[in-house]
Amino acid sequence: MANNNKNNNGKMSLEEAGRKGGEATAKNHDREFYEEIGQKGGEATSENHDKDFYQEIGKKGGEATSENHDKDFYEKIGQKGGEATSKNHDKDFYEEIGEKGGEARAKQRNNDDD
């Protein structure tokens, strides 16, 4: 069987070089380093892409997730999200989002009647 880590000239493949570079970087940097470069990458991406880009990648991610997970997965993450939200928000928050939801639904009904 061929060695996938070497190219035809016996040199290291791009894949192997990337893996080794990633391992070396991981040994030399901490979580803060990765958070900082992640933030910089996110900022650069947001400067170069519009709303449509984010909608498209969100749609693709959602489709891929739904293909790989079942109802139990969504129930668990929904419960975790609800618990986290309830820890971070008070009664006023829920009243406000309830009111916004009610107003949005009323607009939908009015448009349906047209």
C-alpha cells in the first residue's frame, strides 16, 4: 500500500505538512491565541461578505446538521438553550419578546386576510 504522506518525489505531502504545522502550532500556543486569531478571522470575513453569504452558509450548515442528527439532538440543544437563556434573562425580557412575537403574528394574520 502506498504511503499517503509522501508525494511521488518522496517529499512530504501538503496534507502531512499541514498536519505537522498544526501540531507544532498547538504545542506553542494557548487558548487565548486561538481566540484572538478566530476573532480576527471573523472580523475579516464579516468585512468581506454580506447578509446573503451568511444566510447561505447558515442554510448549508442547517441542512448538514439535520442530515446527521435526530429529534433527540434538537430536543437536547433546545433544552440547553432554554436553560441558558433563562439564567441570563428576567421576566421583562420574556414579556418583551412575547409582545414582539404577538405583534409579528398579528401582522401575519392581517396579511393573510388581504
